[in-house]
Amino acid sequence: MSSVSNKFASYKPKSDVPVPKHVKSNKVSIALLTISLILAITFTVLPSFVNIELTYNFRGVTQVNSFGIWKASSGDESADIDCSTYEGNDCLDSMNSKCNSTKAFSIIGIVANVCALLFICFNMYSDMVQYLILLACASYLIIMALFITLIEGSDNPQDSNCALYKIVLKASTSPRVSGDLELGPAFYLCVVSLVLVAAAFMMLNK
């Protein structure tokens, strides 16, 4: 009897039991999707996808006007972006479409990201999860592409392929006011969010 009790007393559970690969990949995917979701919400609310920096040479003062998906800011002031203000000609109609599209895909991307995260957290893994992740990827990619067209197109305010922020920069500059146009922090957060979602997709398909 004592030998049996000694065996139980000396028993130690094995700590080197391997964790199934799908469990590991799910944990990593959850972490990647969570970080991506936080970044997606951040870049959606930040008014800084595009920055226009104006320098008033005669005063030596610099002013930064920033534009995001839902808001724009100038100095300490901010305002909502109203897509309906872009109407009147081919250029403005194009701006209206792009403005509404960025707003729509920002919502679609976040919802798809959240749903994919919940599916994995509650072990309801299926092909639907992969489709949701791909939808989030596509949404973030489309947002990036649309903002690039808003700064890289034509500066002709009558052209359907016009670049809104290039036109704004041109209208704001003069011999006494110099300006610079660049992509802002929100754009690069969108890039990182896209990479993280793509990485989560690859982890689930290892």
C-alpha cells in the first residue's frame, strides 16, 4: 500500500505535451486581428489621412490642414466631412463617390474584422472566417487606393479624375504662401492594419 501511495506522491504531470498547431495559430490570429481592429478604429476616427501644410512666408507661420475619412481639422478646429457638398461637375461628383466609398468601406472593414475575431474566439471556425478576413483586407486596401487617387490625380477642377487635395493645395498657395501635400499618420495605420489582417489570414491557413 505504501509503494502505491509513493507512486502517486512522486507523480508529476507532463508539461511538455505539444499544443496542437491550430490552437497556436488561432491564438496568434486573435492577437493580430485584435491589434488590427484597434488600429482600424483609430485610423477611421483620425482626421489625418492627408495633410496639407501651408507656410505663410511673410509671417513665418505654418498651418496644417488635415483630412480623414469622417473628419477634417485645421489648427485646433475640426469638422465633420459632408460628402454631399461635393456636387456640381464631374470632378465633384467623383469626389462625392470617393468620399462615400471611403466611409462605407471603413465600416465594412471594421465589422468584418470584428466578426472574424468573434468567430475565432468562440471556436466557430469555418470558411466564413476566411471570407471575413479577406473582406477586411479588401476594405482597407480600397480605402488606401481611394486616398492615393485624391492626391495623385489631375489638378484640373473640371476633370473626373481630379485629385481633391491637390486642387485644394493649388488654390491655397501663392507667391506669399508655400504648401506641401503628404499622406498622414492615419494612412500608415491603415497600411499596418492591412498587413496584420493579411498575416492573420496566413496564420489560419498554415
